[in-house]
Amino acid sequence: MNLKTSIALAAGLAWVSAAHADTELVIATVNNGHMIEMQKLGKFFEQANPGVKLKWVTLEEGVLRQRVTTDIATKGGQFDVMTIGMYETPIWGKKGWLQEIQADAAYDIDDLLPSIRGGLSVGGKLYAAPFYGESSMTMYRADLVKAAGMTMPDNPTWTQVRDIAAKIHNPAQGVYGICLRGKPGWGDNMALLTTVVNTFGGQWFDVSWQPQLETKPWKDAVSFYVDTMKKYGPPGASANSFNENLALFNEGKCGMWVDATIAASFISDPKQSKLADKVAFAQAPTAVTPKGANWLWAWALAIPASSQKTDAAQKFIRWATSKDYVKLVGKEAGWGSVPTGTRKSTYATPEFQKAAKFADAELKAINTANPNDSTLPKSPYVGVQYAAIPEFQAIGIAVGQQMSAALSGKVSVDQALKTSQNAAEREMKKAGYYK
């Protein structure tokens, strides 16, 4: 082989290697049912785009958050597509850490539900495309409520919910009046509790960024929550979050459950629930205000600014969050398995309406959630069940531990709130929000 041939061959190999590297998309995602289905269906994208190879990094939620946060903050460049949520998107979008999602005409960006689109946008620009969305709502045993001679309103108050819980609470028969999250965590018990506080007229921070955890609305809301759960909740509630309450509900042990709308598809599925034909749905409870009663969340796909494979990443995200993808899941896995909470067209599809008796309640909950106006007093932050500032994770975890301790009776509500206020003030001062 002469020198000229060797040089040409080396150049050709380098070009092939570079071309391969340019088209291998590394996708970090969370290990849940909808995302696992996306991985299975990824072969359809690869077939339609022969130059692109998908490489999946599938992680548990907590690990995923740590990995993608570290990578994007350090410009590590490990991932081309990241699965992130409504908490991270506005923070990272403002910092310039994400690339704007480029939607073409076929994508039909106006088909996205306005509240979901708004929660993933900064300055009117979409920085993460929603894969599935959720709000929260009241799920209940219609048979038990009817037998108790009561009626669940479409828009119940927390007082009405508590009154119904008292009537249907029957521990001797293994039925507890109400199941609510108690496990500590900013995305566990504090997601639910923040919505309760919102409806009691509270907020995390006032317009001067002063923590508000010892105000009357917080004391009223947390006292109501602890008292209700101690009287009508299941034993060991301080260890229960979404999955634990889902299992209890499906076993027939919860008369009522206020939680993520995504649960509706599981509890109304006869393959998973003993009571699929007995469940009914209402909106999340309110108190002195309907503001912030139901949370808003989306798992979404985003492109870090460090990615060198923008064109392929944009193409993949448009595919995975499109109307056609929803139809593909419907065809391959059934319409009861499609990712919900993102597109108007999904809810207008007859096949979906037939498979999902919860569709109307879910859509109403998502459409009425407003992350830009979720508290009765004016607040300086965006978010319904969280405050979209970097410091919130640490504050939410610390407060969540105190609320769980109050629920289990280890500390009083007043003591839990005092400790929480001190922890929040420390974090906010350290971050320079005030002196």
C-alpha cells in the first residue's frame, strides 16, 4: 500500500468514525412505563432515519436528576437529549443551558395544551417538548360514597373531602377514608402539601423572597392535613408516596386518594385494579381559594446547549412528542397506554375517549393549573407545587422531612414549621436573596 493510498484510507476511516459519532444520540431518560415504551418504539425512528442510532441511558428518577443536573451545569456533554421536568426547564432555559425546541409545521405546536406549553417555555420560547403531562385530582370509590348516602361534588372543598372520608373510613373492613402522600421529599409529600397550602391562602415566599412557613395559612393547612390523616388515613402514612398509595388504592384499601392524574389509567385498568369499575373522578380539593389546588408537571425532552448533534436531537424530539407518536403507541400498545396530558388532539381521539373514562377530568385539571398564578398573595416564583428556583430542592427536602415527622407524631406541627422556616431562611440568605 503506497503512502497516498494509506493517507486516503486513514482520511476515509476518520470520516466514517466522525459520521458515526455525529449520528449516535445519547438519550438520558427516567425508568418509567411511558419511557420504556418509547425505547421499544425507538426502532421505528431509526428505520425512518437510517443515519441516526439511539443510545439509551435509563435511570431512576433521583439518579437521573443528579446526573443530568451535574452534566448540564458543568457542560459535560454526556447527553444529547435529556428527560427533564417543569421544575428544571425554566431555570435552565433562563441560564442558556438549553437549546430552543425547533417545531416545524407538521409538529403543530399549537396542539400542545397551553398550560403544559407555558410551563416549559421561557419568554415565549419552548425549551423542552412535553412527553407526558399531569395535574392532580381526586380519585374515589363511588360505591362507598354512594353507600354512605353522600355525593362527591365535581369541585369539592377539603372540608367536604374530609367529611366523606369520615363516613367511609372503616378500618375494621380494611378500608381507610383517605390516602395522601406522607413520604418526605420535595416531589413526594411536598408536592401534595404545597397544593393544600396554596388553597388555604399560603405561599412558599412573599414578594421579598421571605419564607412564609410560620404564617397562618401554613399552620391551618398542615394542621388540617395531619389531623385528617391521623383520623382517617392508613397506618404508616408517613412512609407512603405515589407508588405506595397506588398499591393501597388498587387493593381496595383507600376510599379516596388525591394525587397525580396519571394514576387514573392504572386504577381504572381491570388488569391492575380490583376496583376498576367502581372508581370515579373529581377535581382537586380547594379551601379559601381555588388557586394552586391542582399541580402541574410534565416529563419533557430537552437538548443541552453542549450537544453537538442538534439536528438529529431536534428530529428525535419532534418524533417522540408528536401526534403521530401518540397514534403509534395506540396502535402498538393500545390507546389506554398512550402518553397523556400533552396534546389537545389526544383528547379528541375517539379511541382514546373510549379507553379512558378519566379523560375529561384529567384534561380539566391540566387546563386549570396555572404555574404563573398559583397563590392567593402575589408570589415572585413560577410553579404550582414547587418554586422554580435552584434553592428549592434543598428547602423542599428539609421541609418534607419535618412534615413527615409531624404526620408520624414525632414533632408538633408548630415545631415542624418553626424548624422548616429556619432551614428555608438559612438557604435563602446563603443564596443571597436577602441579608
